[in-house]
Amino acid sequence: MPDPTPYPVLLADNIARQLGLLAQHLSQAPPAQTAQILGRVLDTGDGVLGQVTALVETGSRSTRTHTERGTFPPEVWLALGRAANDLNGLCADLSDHVEDFQRLAQPAAASSTARLPTPVASALVARRHR
């Protein structure tokens, strides 16, 4: 018997699985690769964060339509709207660090020619490693 689950639901399940795999890779990645991964994931336009933000915004608009028809409770629409606003704020905060990710993703040889200061562990990072 064929799976009755609609394609968009399967797609969402597959994306969630892929994100889990990416998180596993990220946890073991060296610094330059970590910066590359995060630079692409946190890209507020075409990256995962940007696309998730767009998805939540679309979900909020769709949910509003269903709420106006009386099929969804208003709380669902309001919660998605707040989530979309929060994600937009997060995107704005992270957009200030795009250049940092790009710089950190460069191979050591390229970054040494630019004579950038060597990153030093902060007290916060040092405390977390104890």
C-alpha cells in the first residue's frame, strides 16, 4: 500500500533529517569549515535561516487566511506572526556578522596575508571549556 503522507509533509521530514545531519557535521568541523557552514546556514537571504524565516512568514499569512475562515484558532496565527517577527529580528542581528563568517572561512594562508588579528579565546569561551 502506498504511503498516504502528502509530498510536502515528506519534504518537511526530509529537510528536518538533513538539518540533523548538518548539525552532526558542524559539531565535528574544523574552524574554517564551521565558518563556511554557518555562513551559508545563517545567510539571511538564500541560507537556511533566510528560507526558514520566509517559510514561517508564509505560514503566518496562510494561517491568517484559515483563521479568518474560522478553521484555525487566532492564537495559532498570532504565534506564527510573533515567530516570523522574531526570526526577522534574528536575521537583522546576524547580518552584522556576515563578513566575520566570510573572513573566518578563508584558508589560513589567505587570512595570514591579510594580517588579521589572531582570534583569542574570550573569558566566556575559556569558562565553557573547563
